[in-house]
Amino acid sequence: MENVKLSVRELVEYIYTGGDLNTKGMRPERALEGIKAHKLLQSQMGEEYKKEFFLKHEFEYKNILFTIEGRADGIIVDNNTVTIDEIKSTYKNLEDINDNYNLSHSAQAKCYAYIYGLQNNLYNINMQLRYYNLDTKKTKCLSYSYKQKELEMFFFELIDKYLSWAETIINLNINKRKTVDELKFPFENYRKGQREFSIAVFKTIKEGKKLFAQAPTGVGKTISVLFPAIKAMSIKQNSKIFYLTAKSSTKNIAFNTMKIMIDKGLNLRTIIITAKEKICFMEDCNCDPDYCPYAKGYYDKINEILKESVKNNCLFDREYIEKISRENEVCPFEFSLDLSYMSDVVICDYNYYFDPRVSLQREDFLKNNNDILLIDEAHNLEDRARNMYSPELLKEDFLQVSKLMKDINKKVYKELKNVNKKFIDIKKSMNEKTSIIEEEPKEFIKSLRKFVTEGELYINDLKSEVIPDELVDLYFKSNFFVKISEIFDDNFCYYANFNGGNTIIRIFLIDPSKVLKESEKNAFSSILFSATLTPLKYFKYLLGGEDSDYCLKIKSPFDEDKLKIMIAADLSMKYSVRDTNIEKVCAYIHSAVFDNNGNYMVFFPSYNFLDKVYSVYEQIYPNDNIIIHNQSINEEEQNKIVNKFHQMNNVVLFTVVGGVFSEGIDLPLEKLVGAVIIGTGIPQLSFERDIIKDYFNEKFNMGYEFAYKYPGFNKILQSAGRVIRTEKDIGITLLIDSRLCQHSYVKLLPQHWNNFKKVYGVDEFRNENNLFWKEKRLN
């Protein structure tokens, strides 16, 4: 007999869903305020009050085994009288709330009442709905009394209405399990290292553990993690795979890999989530139903659209989501999120799992502890996590908005001025222009809380017909700053920056290991993989690993002789001397990219140095046709450049390490035959990098390595990884920086670089380069 498991809330919302998308209801702060309201009202009920009472009911109905569960906000037992207490927070005027205000609220409470009454053999049971207004702090209570028989009839009326959807889910799950069991590896043979990788992934998921895997280009990482993860889905019921990545290109690779398996008979619903700003049909991403027709009546339409989508399709990419959304006039972004609930494989950006701002928007989106995380290009997650948890506020924003609000709302104006004053107090207490705030700025945080409170009241006041966008933006930033201050610990610091005419206060996450570890605990198993997790111990620590987690290094499947690695040992690219070597750098570049025809990329340590070199280069070699990667490039311009590599020969691109062309770009065979990489890739010296350095000096005596050397070398490896993409590829990589010959760098080189050659001067390089290409062409 097939089982359907769902919460009381899911049941009633499926039946009673309706109405418009509403910006207020979607805000993460709205959910947090609701939690506070629940705690407040529960705390007023005394010690006998049974709060957050878990209820579960299993029963067979029409050949389906249903499991319905949920938590009643409270149970009140007074002598022989039992009352189910259901609490709802609202901004609605309490006078407008009556018995018909929201049928899903009363239905939820009636389901709890039915289950509790059934399990305790009650004949009668009471129920109350308590509405708490978040503005006025007042409460309205609606009370009811039911016979158990009435509740039973109501409950099964809901089940009957849900039955068609339950049967759909069952049929999909039966088909899913069958096709997962029958799924074979979709290619004729495993590549070298691929089977080993796949077995390690399956074993890790089976044990509910975590794996850190370094798998070089050519192993076929995407299928090596997706295939075993799919085969492991049966280990935990209701598993969902999250394929998390930082690049659009890798999302598409994952989606196309799923398509290959689905075309061979696999029945797993797979979705790519596209950022709201990219997929929104409107000029402004404003979910006000008075502005956006795709928000109007969204919940009236969505159930049938979802049902038809999951019954008839497996692949939900951007094209599909936009097509269905336009046809049915629903919000494409919200549609994609709703589809993700029904999907088995969700391909999305890191932030949907790790960013506290995004995950709060749908608090139940990522709470299934059966989930499997596949974290692609995991070397990017360290800095992404730092950015997610490092909010900053500008004094000038508060001053500007205070002027705006002076004649609109005196209370908000007062709190904005007060925050501005706290900025000034902190600035007066600091000696340096940029420095760490040694003690927690409690008064500053306190003033922010007051502003957030008044801002919330004003923004949600129904009388405020026009709310300045600047105020809303500052409210969200301030609220998030306060939320991060509440989890502040030794892994963070506060600092103030008075440079550039602005006064900035920032919470900076120095060590992301703890917050990532906590996020990863929400899942059943996590696989973190990249071609460049070097050194592995460094990434294992920073990405939330523990001693018991598995590590794996896969050897490159390619013939080492097909990639010629050369290091220019005669030139230092230290910042203090690099400008004196520009002409020699130009000579190396010219020899590398024009002595042997083909497409090349030249990677510079910064845009500034790129411009300096190019200004000299075009004077010495005026006939060379060079494409310059502009710092402000957009996605369309980026695609045009990539297309040139696909369509033309002798394309040379000047770009930067760590930029959009240094990873996630696949240019096999003659589409890219070489790379020139200048420098060691170390990040630019900065205040934040020095904070990281000091922190890890104290913690591990490895500050420079954690802050500069390891992140920089990873960028070098990523850039070099563009050259060899298939077993038929042949190419060269020239590294220009004598520091890379030092032992501390040589020991970081991947195993398949062991045959690297030091060259001393352009003539020696030219000889080595020409000899390599001559041999390869003869073969």
C-alpha cells in the first residue's frame, strides 16, 4: 500500500489556497515577527498550557496509507474541557476579522482538534483562533465548539478533495522509484577515475556523511555525482537532490546531464531556479498585485498549473517556466519556487541553501533533513559565504532617508537621526580611518532595533499609500544587520571604514566554517567537489568539514604529455617590481599566442595591470588583434566573446584571473589551445584580507596562506583548467612569475603538472613551445 505523508498545513493550504501574491506576506521579517507573536501569546498561558503539541494520525483510506501530522500552537485542558489554541499574526485590522476571514486558519485548527479528539476519545472539543495584530499588539479571539463527529466529517471532506492530488503524487513516486532502480550509467564506459568517484559519492550518501572531492577536469564530475546521488535516493524516503553552484554555465551542464538520463527513461522532475531579477516579466520586481498582473490571483490559479506540470513534464528550465507563466499569467519566479517543492532535483545558486536572507523567504523550503546536497565548484563557497553573512550600513543612507522622512513620519525620522548620531559617536571614538571595533557597538545595535520597529510599523500601515523605496531598502538592510548581530561570535568582527567620503559599519564574517557546517547539518548528506580544492585540508576546514568527513583526490584522466606547463623563472610579478617588467611580459605573451596559431587567453592579476600591459603591448606589436575583457562586461557581451572562440581561429583574449572567463567556460579542442597566466593570483592587499590573515595566524599560524596564498593559487589552477577539456585536447600553459618556482608553491601543483618546465627568457620559452607543437603535430 502506498503512503502519502503531509502536514496539516499542506493539506489545508492545498484546499483553501487563493488570492494574490503579496509583498508583505513574502518578506522574511514577516515570518520572524510571526514567530515572536506565537511565543508571546504562548508565554501568557501558564505552566499547564501544552505549547507546540505534536499530533500525528496514520490511517488507511481508499487504498492509501495517509500520515497527517503537525503541531498545534497549544492545548488547553481545564477540568473536562479541552481547547485547541491556534495563533495567527496579522497586520489586518482586528475589527475586520470574523468567522469567514480565512478558512484555512479555522480548517487547520479543526484538523488538530479532530486528531486530538480521536486520540483521546473525546465527544466534544473546543477550538479558539487568536489573532495578534503586529502593529497594535492587540489580540482578538474567535471561539468554537464541535462534536467529534462533525470534525470527522470535515476532516474527510478535506481528504476527499486532496485525493486526486494524492493519487498523482503516488503514481509519480511509483514511476520515480521504478525508473531509479532501472537506471543504468548513461554512457558506454566510465572514464578513468569516474567509477571511483561515483562509488565514493554513493557510499558517502548511504552513510549520511560528507565528502570533499578534488576531481580534475575530464573526470566528468557532473555525472559522477548526479548518477550515484540518484541511485542513493531510495536510502531515505522523500529525498530531494539540491545541485548547488555559483555559475549559470554549470547549472546548464547539470540540467543537460539530467536530460540525458531522463531521455533514457528516468522519471525525476528537475528544475533550474533562475534569479528573480532575471526571470521577472515586469520592469521592476514589485510583487504588488496592483502593479503586477502576474501577482494578481496567483494562488487562485497555481494548484492546477502545478498539477498539470508535474504530471506531464520532467524538465523545468527557464524556457518552460516562462512559457507556462505567460500562458497562465502567473509570476514565473514564484511558480519556479512552487515547482521546486514538487521536483526531485533542484538546480540553483548557493544562496538558495546558504544565504540567510533567501532561505527565510520560504521558511519551509529547505527543511527536509533527507536532502542530498551536491555542491559544485565548491572552492567558490568560502567567499560567497563571507559575503552572505557580512552586512554593512552607510551613515549617509540614514542621513539621506531621514531628510526624506522628516515631514512624512516624525517617529521614523527620529529613529533615523538617532542611528546617524550613533555613527558619529563611533567615528569620534576611532583613531584610524579603517579599523576594527573592539567591543560590540551595543548602542548602535539598539538604535537600529528602534528604527526597524518604527520602520516596520510605518511600512505596514495600511494608510501609508506611498512608501519611499529608499526607506524600504534601508529597513531591510538594517533588519538583516540586526539579525546577523544576534549570531555574532568569535568568527565575526565589527569594523568601521571612514574612507572615500562615506562612513561604513560592517559585520565581517572572517571564518565561514561554522555557519556552513550549521547549514549542511540540515541535509542528510553533502558532497562538495571541484577541480581545484587545493590544498584539500584548507578547504575541508573552511567549508564546514569535520575530522570524520571523507576526502577524495582523483587523478587526472588525461595524458600528461598533452599539456605543456612552463614557468617563466626569470620574471617576478611582485607588485613592487611588476611594472619594470612589462616589456618582457609583452614579449612572452606575443611569443606564446602568435608563434603557434590558435585561440588563447591571457590572464592578468588585475584590470589595472591588464590596462598597463596592453598600452605597451599595442605599441610594440600594433598588428596583433587582441580582445580586451572590459570590467563592466554584461552577460550578453560575455557570450559574444565565447562565441568567437567557438567560431574563429587566432582569437586572443586579455582577461583577469578569478573573472568570468577563468572558470565555467568549456572550450575543447582547437577552441582554446593555450593560456598565459601572470602572477600568483593572490588577492589584492586589503583591510579585510589582513583581518583574515591575523585571525588565522592566531588560530593556526597560517594567516598568509589562508588569506592570500591558497585563494590566489586556486585562481591560477582554475584559469589553467580552461586549456585541457577532453582526452583529445592539446595545449600549453605559461605561468609568468618566478615565485611559482618556490618550494611552497611547487608542492601545491597538481600531480599532472609534475613535468613542468622552468624557462629563463623568451628565447628558451620559444624553443620549448615550438618543439612541443612540432612533436604534437607530427603525432
